[in-house]
Amino acid sequence: MAIPESDIDPYSDEVLENPHPSHALLRDLGPVVRLSRYGVYGIARYAEVRAVLEDWQSFSSARGVGIEDFSKVKPWRLPSVVLETDPPLHDRTRGVQSRVLSPLALSALKEPFARAAEDLVTRLLDLREFDAVPELAEAYPLTVFPDAMGMPRENRRFLLPYGDMVFNSFGPRNANFEAAVRDAAPVIEWVQAQSRRENLAPRGFGAEIHAAADRGELTEEEAPQVVRSVLTAGVDTTVSAIGAMLHCLARFPDQYDRVRAEPRLARNAFEEAVRHESPVQTFFRTTTRPAAIGGETIGEGEKVLMFLGSANRDPRRWERPDDYDVTRRTAGHVGFGAGIHACVGMALARLEGEAVLSALLSRVARIEIAGEVRRRRNNTLRGFASLPVRLVPA
Ligand code: OVV
């Protein structure tokens, strides 16, 4: 049986706007599909996405997790010493992040995060009607995350265009990428400077990562790169996830009522939004040797595009996959990835999502869409440019 081919362009405006019909077509073509436009393989079914994520020996990250093969094309920025690596280097750098961002390490943040969310909701209730992208989905992470990192107040918003650049760069060099990297120099310089020890507060994730260098766990050159990795992945992603959760709760008001009746569901309501939306839609791997996928074998040095968003809505794995169901058993979704590269910041993301929703539950009876919802165009992240909402007070 030959591997089927498709000319679907996952990076076209049309597919980025609404990827679901294309995902269904790709899933139904077979467990692995040749994407003729880009000369890469696509994996859109849950079982095979999961299998690829869990086999880092055959499916490497060290040649980049975007469409470009670092062994053929010079990376546009210094590769991440965490994301774009394999063991053993990966395990050492990841180990430092993993300790700093562990659920236990984050328990001290629960109260300040809750207070910040309550303060924000109080202000938003005064506005009543507002754009939830800048005012909530961006405003919340842009406060609590840089505070937890130990960053100064100035220019925190630069984290957004930086994330936009990096997540665009995993796709082809199209108009989305070109627009994001235009005028990039000051933002890249700023992120580099913010990663250095002297620019980080004596307490916070940044200082804790640098302290790992004192213990010999990281070199002096690696420490700022491990900080940069957290700065890159830590804001744009949670902005999209919180936006997705608000969009789901507004579109499925019965589900909002359900969480209000049982606030302990807030955590799962955020998790289900991550499954339903899959803010990080795609990542690539590169084969290190001939590798079997779904009964087919592909050669060495091939780029494999994993459609995480498609896996998270694969009817072979999920019942009523397009429904947002706050009581769903979400375990096993790949919205945070899986395997050795699974999102190292997921406990932090969950803390933020839960804090925002919990603050809304007690004060807001209903979240309504109050205008035209506009999607944002990014080669990897699925999110909103604008999400006008109205809060109905409890
Ligand atoms: C998961 C992720 C996304 C973007 C950048 C990085 C990680 C990084 O390590 O730089």
C-alpha cells in the first residue's frame, strides 16, 4: 500500500482560519500522508501522533521542530537548548526547567495568581463589555508570568511579538513569518538581555535557573538560553489557551453553568479548552532512521508534521470530539504534547487558567460574545486577534 498524497496546504489562510475540515480529510486519507506542497509527511490521527511523540530515538527534535531541517538550512535564531535538542543534552536542560516549574515549586504562586485574577475581573466587571484578547487573555499572563520570572516592568509586551515570531518560524517562510520578523531586531535583543542574570530579580524562575549554573548543572552559556526558552514558550501559549477557554465558555453557556455549579471543575474546564482548541497546533520531528508509522515505513532524514489539533479531535479516540465538555476525561490529549518534550510549563499554564476561571465563576453569571470574533494568523498558534465579550454580573 502506497502512502497517500495530499495537496492540502496547512499554512494557507483558509486552513489556518478553520483547520477542522482539512484535518478530517487528512485523518481519513490514512495514518501517514505525503504533503506534496512541502515535501513532508503529515500525521493527523491520534494514535500515530502519540506514537511519534513517544519515540524520540526515531523522531528527533535536534534538527528542528519546524519545517526546516537544521542539517540543511541555517536556523533563523540560535536553536533552543531544550526544545530543539535530543537526550542527553535535552534531559539536562529540561531537568532544570522541570524542577523550577514543578507543581510543588508553583504551590507558593497559587494565592498571588488567584488575587491577580480577582483584581483583573473586578476591573473588567466595571467595563462590562471589552475585547477579551488584550484586556484578559493577554493582560493576565503579561502580569503574573513576568512577575514570577523576576522581570522588570518595562517592555513586558515584547514577549508577545517575540512569541509570535518563534511560533511563526516553525512553519514555512510565508507572509505570516515575514510580517512577524519585520522589525524583529529590538525585540530579539530585549529577550536576550532579559535572559541574563543581572537583569533578573534575585528571586524568581530566572534566578533559579541561573542558580543551576552555580551547581554545575548548566554552563554559564546555557543558563541564559534556558531562561530564553521559558520566556519564548511561556506567554503566547497561555494567551491562546485562556482565549480559547473564554471562547468555549461563551459559546457553550450550559458548560459555564455546569462549572459554576461545581467550581472544582475549573481545572478540567481549562484542560478541555486546551484539548478542544489545541493552541499549539503543530510541531515537526525529523527521522533519524527508517521509521514505521501506521504500517508504513518512511526513510531517514524526513520531516514529519504532527497535527496535534487534529489528534485532539480524532473521532477514533474521542467521543463527540467537537463538543466542549467540562466533565470529559481529558487525560491523554496531546495539547501539551507527550513524551520527553511534553510541555514543561503545563503546571504554570493550568494554574493561570484555573485562577482566571475561578475568579470569573464567583462574580460572573454569563460570558457573552459581544461582536465579531477574529482569528489571529500564526503558522503554529491558534488564537484570536479579537474576542469581544460582555460579562453578565452574578
Ligand atoms: C515549546 C517551545 C516553544 C517555543 C520555543 C521554545 C519552546 C524554546 O525552548 O525556545
